Amino acid sequence: MLVREWMASDLVTVDENTSMMKALHIMKEERIRRLPVLHRGKLTGIISDRDLKEASPSKATSLDIHELYYLLAEIKVREIMTKNPLTIGPDETVERAAVMMLENKVSGLPVVNEDQELVGIITESDVFRAFVNITGIYQGNIQFAFQLEDRPGSIKEVADIIRAHGGRTVSILSSNDIAAEGYRRVYIRIMDLPSENLKA
């Protein structure tokens, strides 16, 4: 699964000289949580809703409303954005994007091409969609979970038994992380089967 297949490419961006107030307005209007920041068409930073909240004056401020609006209009996104953010290429895998987000505790990655031009953004929600898709849950309601010997052919043996009873495989997922030593956890999702076939 490639990033280009799951990223959002219809992007809303801002220039680094955009005011904080305008950035707040854009994010609220577009219902988005992050804005890539460009300078002369190149990605220079990213600003999140958290950045904007942290930079906003406290409700306990002594500023009057006019001073507050003036302050928000004067602060530029370049002053509060995350500079040189982590990025990923469109031909990297979604799994790689997920690892980068997890290890760096970020919820989205700008996607840039070889010329460092912004071509998309991939977020946690996109990764969730990709994961749900690869499990095949929308195509099959039945999932078998096995602990199988970690040896060549063990998955095929089980898959052959399922097939012999009329089962059509939708997805096969495998993990060693939570299995006993010398074994692997294998999850085989299939399309619906008549109850007698399923029981057999």
C-alpha cells in the first residue's frame, strides 16, 4: 500500500506570512487540524490546531478585545509553525508512514516529491482507513485466529482446509509479536459460509 493511494491531495495551504487569525479561520472553516506552510511554493513548515491553541492568549488575559484581535492579526504562522517538518514520499508505504507517526508522536505527515514539492498529506485517519481496508472486514464477517508453527507451509495447510469447506479467503494477516516462541498468530478472514460448513 503506497502513500499516494491513501493521502489527501486536495490540500489547503497557507503562506508563511499568513496571520495567525487567518490560519485559525481557515482551519475552522475547512474543518482541518493542520495546515502545510509554503514559501515560494516550497514546504517550509506545518501548523497544527495545537500550535494555534498554545500561541493564543489565555482567557484570563488582561488584553481588551481590540488588543486581542490586533495581536492575533500581527502574529504570523512562521513564528509558531513547526519548521522543517517530517515528510514522506508518495511512493513510500503506508506502513512506513504509520511507523514514522508512531515513533515521532505526530498525527500527520506532509507528502513531498523528489523536488520537495508538496503533493499531499497523510494522517492517522488515512492510516486507519488503509488498515481497515486491508483487513477485508467489509467483505467478510468471519475471521479465524490461529496460533501456528512458524515454519514454511503452515498457513497454506490451514488455508487449504478452509478452502476445502467452501471458504473464500478475503485476507490473511500474520504477527509474531504476541505469539509463543516458535509460533505465529495468523488471522484468516473469509466470506460468509453456510453454518454447517462453518461448523465443519
